[in-house]
Amino acid sequence: MNDEQLLRYSRQIMLPDLDITGQQALLNSTAMIIGMGGLGSPIAMYLAAAGVGHLTLVDFDDVELSNLQRQIIHTSDHIGQTKVHSAKLTLLKLNPEVNLTCVNHRLEGDELNQYVAQSDIVLDGSDNFSTRFMINTACVQNQTPLISGAAIRLEGQVTVFMNNGTGPCYRCLYKEGEDQDMTCSENGVLAPVVGIIGSIQATEAIKILASLGEPLHGKLMLLDAKYMEWRTIKLKKDPDCPVCSG
């Protein structure tokens, strides 16, 4: 690290659990963030600010006025731009050193698998089960840690799947076809709730990349922001899971 980097990241380097070794690990890491919406916004901004060296941003939507209530990486003058381009402009202002790869289309199949294989960690900020299931399968196949978050109305949840064979995957938690997708456009969401969940996702990513503390592996944190109550549920691996068993 040069002198400017030592100054930029000094408050993190001061942490005994992180130190220069952990900061260098962040600088050498690649994180893929899928969805530049309410969750992906704080995830990307905090990871860029914290010094994760390479971020892959994935989204195929454009910025709309209704996004700005909660998708804080975008601004009014970015309306009409692609979300990945809008996010890129914001992140480079925040930290010009971050390397960015922008994917402005839906990732599926072999292409998704290729991007996951190139990543040290994947953060899911998508808003539908079909995408989440595809991301999970690719992460399990590549043994890539996956940090999953979701928020709707005044509720949120977050968990970590290490995908190293020692715990559950996303498919162990949800079965295909048993849940209906719920989106913010149909049900609404309080702006800071996605910020809280996204910030936790970013924190867990930094912990894993820098080998700091204990990740939220095998545990699901549930937030009820109406009463500001948290619950933590232990997750078990499904021995019959079609994705991670066997």
C-alpha cells in the first residue's frame, strides 16, 4: 500500500482484528454485487469505500424517479441512465481507486457461472426467487460464499452461505414454487430498512474477505423495523437438497 492508501483506510487498519494484512486482503479481492437497487446501493458504496479492490456490478434496469427514495447510489441527474453506469459514476467519486466491471444485462447459465468463478464473494441484492435460485446454484458449484439479503415493507432478513459443504445453501431455506415473489413496487418498503440490510451484507463481506470475526453462516437474522426487533434463527442443511446435497 502507498501512503495515500494508508491514510484513506487508516481507521480500518487501526482495528487489531483487521490491520494491514486484512486491508491488503480487501484490496486484492473481487466482490460481485447483483442488483444495484436498495440493497446493492449501500453494499457497493461501503465495499468501495472500505477498499475492496474490484467490484463487479450487475443490473439490467435504468434509473427511475421512484428508485431514488431508497436506492441511494443513484441521483436525480442519473434518471434514464443504466443503473450500473449510474453506480459507476458514484463509486468512482467515492473512491477513484476501485476497479469496476459493469454488466448491463441479465446473467444466466454459463456466463453467470463464469462471473461467479472469478469472484471471491457474491452479494445478492436481487428481488425475485428465480434469480436468487440461479445465483445460489452457481455459488454452490463454485464454492463461492454468498451473502443473501431481502427487504419488504418494514421487514428484512440477511444470512451468509459459505458453500464449503459445512452448512445449508439458499435452496435449503426456500423451495422452488413454494413462495410468491414480493416486490417493493407492489408492497412498498421503508427506505432505511434496505439500508440496514445492505449494510449488514457489506459488513459480512468485509469480515469474510479479511478473515475477520465469525460470519453469519448457518444463521438467518430477521428484522422487524416497526418494533425494531431482531430474531436469529439457526438454519440446517437439507440432506435432500437438490443443489448442495450429495
